[in-house]
Amino acid sequence: MLPRMTTAQLELKSKASAFTREWIEPEAKEFDEKGIFPWETFRRMGQAGFMGIPIPKHYGGMGGGAQEYAIFCEEVAKGSAAYIHNGHYQTAIMIARFGTEEQKSHLLPPLASGQWLAATAVSEPEVGSSFKAMQARAQREGPLYVLNGHKVHINDAAEATLLNFFATTEQGITVFLVDPRAPGFQITDKMDPIGLRASPIYAFALTNYRLPETRRLGEEGQALEIFITTFNFSRIGNASCFLGIARGAMEKAIAYGKNRRVGDQAILDFQGNRWALAEMATRIEAASLLRDKAAWLEDQGEGSGLEASMAKLLCGEVAEAVIPRLLQLTGSHGCYRNEPYERYWRDVKSLCIAGGTLEVMRNTIAAKLLK
């Protein structure tokens, strides 16, 4: 039997839905076009408690898990998936799971409140999903580390107060908590992505950047373990964004189709359109059930990454298939940029690549099945 949402989860869903309608939907088009960070709404999200969803309550967070994060992501993505700042949640989870007590007590409260924004810095010009070629280096000098490296495709790097930065040490790849306001940090490029544009993307460099040992997260060489446990969580968020976009597009297409008439019939009176809706709704619901299973397993401590990867793969494929069909169903109405379908489409394509491509998900699934 499928677990029902708890009262707290239903309240979170309602609260996130209302917030999306009131604050995100009215401005999403503007911030997408400008490609700038929505600071005012981000701060409101912090005040509402959304930025602390996975952070334990005694550090100021909501104390939620993957299920709560999935609920939140799906509702917000109906307005704009760019308002899900995945790197923020990844950093918070990394600190909550692998940080020292000093790191947790100092860093988690301002992340939970939205006073701080965090970002993730893994990708390099020649490094995506494989860590083997990582060029960023961290050299130990007494109580300090000296970091040098170039990162690309980093969401919110210029806006962030804190970045988790992956670099190679003598013991292997290690995670460091970098303050971008300190000497040695430089934004080298603001990139121009096709989607998720309200979460701006940058390239940046660290040059002889010095930070104390207390800003190392976990042990030297522990980055892969930290990455895997954290990114399983965030891929459930990715899957939920796909579902939110698909559901948001379907809701809008149905509202339009009920009133758009061709002769004496609405376009949703035609059997072909009704069957198309039935098929799309069924695929969305099936993908949602897989996402729910992945989130439940993650919260039980049983997530191996298999179901999270499956969820991102299936939800991504469903969203890719559904958005253009819904645009087609609305006809010329959906072809204008004052409607959200084109933005939905671009955001879906970006999410299919960000945080591990759908091809990487297939490789991960196959490797786990064959192990």
C-alpha cells in the first residue's frame, strides 16, 4: 500500500503551491528573460522556511527529508524550476551529514533562514560526471590549504555566500567550504544558458586561495562518498522538477483547452485530444510513483542511487515528451513567449543535462543492475 502524505507534508504542499502562485509565477518570465537572480523572492522563501527543508530543526531548519524536498520542488517548478537552487540544498546536506559540530552550528542556521545562499562547484572545462580528470588542486601548508582551480557551469556562483568546492589533495578528491568574498576568488565569465535562467551560471577561478583546515568538509579523499550520498537526494529533486513542469504545463493546457472552441466544440471535446491527455497524465503519474519510491527509500536510509537515477531518467523522459505535445495541443496560443510552454521546454532540456545527464543515469542504473 502506498504511504499517504502526512498532515505536515500536505501543509508544505499547500504552502509551497500558494507561494508559487503569489510570488514566482508573476515574475518568472521577467527573471528568465533578464537571466538574473531573484533576490527578493529568495529571501521570502527563506522567511517561509523553504531554504531549510533538509536542515535539522535544532539548526533552524524544517527537519525534512527527500519526500518533503520532492513535494516542494514539484510545486515550485510549476512556476519556475529555476527557483530551486539545488546547490544550496546540496551544500546544506553535505554539512549536515559530514560536517563537524562547529561547521554545523556556524553554517547551517544562515543557510536555513535564507540569509546565506550556497552553491556547488564540481564541473571543470574538462570534467563533468567523471572525477578522474579533475584539475583543481588543494596543497597543504601547515594549518592552511592553498586552492587553485577553474570551475565552469556553476549556478549562483556570483551570488553565493558559500560554495562547496571539489579539489584534489594528496589523499584524493576533497570537499572544501569556500567563501567567495575572500581574496583569490574571481568570476571569469557569466554564461548564457538556454534554461533555468533565474539561477545564473558562471565560470570562476581560485588562485592561491587560502583557507583553514576547519573549512575542509569531511576527510581528505572523501569527496566521492559525499558526492554520491548528496546527489542521490538532489536527483530526486531533479525528478520532482520535471514532474512539476509537466503538471504545470498540463494544468495550463487543460484550462485553455476547455474554453478554446472550434466551431461548436471545445478542442478538448475531440477524442484525439482527450486520448492524448489521458496518455500524458498516465505517464506523469507512473513517473511520480517511481519518484515517490526513490524519496521514501532515501528517507529510510536505504537509497542506493538506483531508484534516484531511475526517477530522474523516467521523469526527464516524460517531461521531454509531454511539453511539446501540450504546446501542440494549444496550437498558436502556446507558440508565444508570454505563455510558459517555451520556457518549460528550455528548462526541461537544461535539467536533462544538469546534475548528471540522462545518459549518465542510464550508465548508473546499468552498473548497479550488473553489480
